[in-house]
Amino acid sequence: MERYFVLDNLNTWYDWGLILTSKDVTPPEPKTNYVEIDGMSGSLDLSESLTGEITYKDRTVSASFWTSEGSFKERATLLRKIVSTLHGKKIKIIEPDDPDHYFYGRVAIKSLDNTLPYAEFSFEAICDPWRYSIYDTERKVEVNSQAVTNVVINNNGVKTLSPIITVTGSVDITYNGVKTPLTAGSYTISDIKLRQGVNVIGVSGNGSVTFTYKEADL
């Protein structure tokens, strides 16, 4: 089976006939904050003081490709097309070893070379820290009572996120002791956060509520 990248809707093998020769997907670097205090052994770790969890810097995704197909002129045309399609663009990137997730970042063409026997090129993308799931996760609940129904929502990723809440009817959403009334429509409430693992959100009223979210790993 050919190994390829998917760059937005383009497949580097099936669309361009390119052979993947190397790739490098670096882990994102944690954002740390260590403070040296006189009279204290070691240092004070404030890395999680602002958000209550560790945050990460951007990550880098890079790859190189090679082809001997076509004439010198045809390969030159292909390379120009690749530059016009990718260079400077912010796109979704799927690597061959993890087809269920994508990176999202801005691409820069780093090298181009076309000789009589072959052509090759490489790119580098500065991406968000996360491997986003290509699939959305949904949790739907129907309610027809003012009694609160506790909805258990699992976030199997590591990224804390706010779900899209789609309502039919009229309901109340309770999270961390705060009740928010909602009518029909779609909402993103920044104070409602799904952390890694099990999350519980209270729902009451009459109608349905769908929580939609995209899990993300490192």
C-alpha cells in the first residue's frame, strides 16, 4: 500500500503520483513557567496556574516527496501546481500513520528540485498542538420534566473543549451549579468545558439537547 499525506482534499499519491520519502511529526512542546524563589529548594512550577492544566506550543509537521513520472516539463508543471495549491495556505493535514486524525496548520514549501530523471519537494507546516479527530462526537438527550437529568459526556481526547449545544424546545442547562436557560437553536457556552474523561451536565425542561464536539489528542 502506498504511503501518502492527505492535504485538505488532495492525496499526494493518487492525485499527484508522489512517493513519500520521509516525514517528521514532532510532539508539541509544553508551555512551562518555573520561578526561582530565594530560600526555596528547587523552583515554583506555575505552568498550570492560569488555566488549571498544561498548555502547549505549536507543533511542526514536515514531509518530503519524490517522483520520476512524466517528462521534465510535466514535472515542472506539477511542482508549480503544488506551490500554488499549498504554499502559505492553512489546511488540514492527515499523515499516513494516523488516518483518523488531522493536524491543522499553515504550510510552507521548503525545497523544490527538478532534474532530468526525477523531481522532489518538501513542505513544513506550523500546526496547532492537537491531533483533531476527523469525526465529531455527539451525545443527545430528550427531556420532558423540570427534574434535572444528569447527562454523562465522555471526552476521550486530552484537549479541554466547549461543545456545540443544539436545542429543540426549551431547556435549562446546569453546569458547575450555574443554570442557563436555552430555547431552540445552537450555542457555544465558553463556561461549559469538557475536560478529559467523564463530564456531567444537568438538563431539564421540554425538548432535546445534542452536545457535539471534536475530540483531540497530542
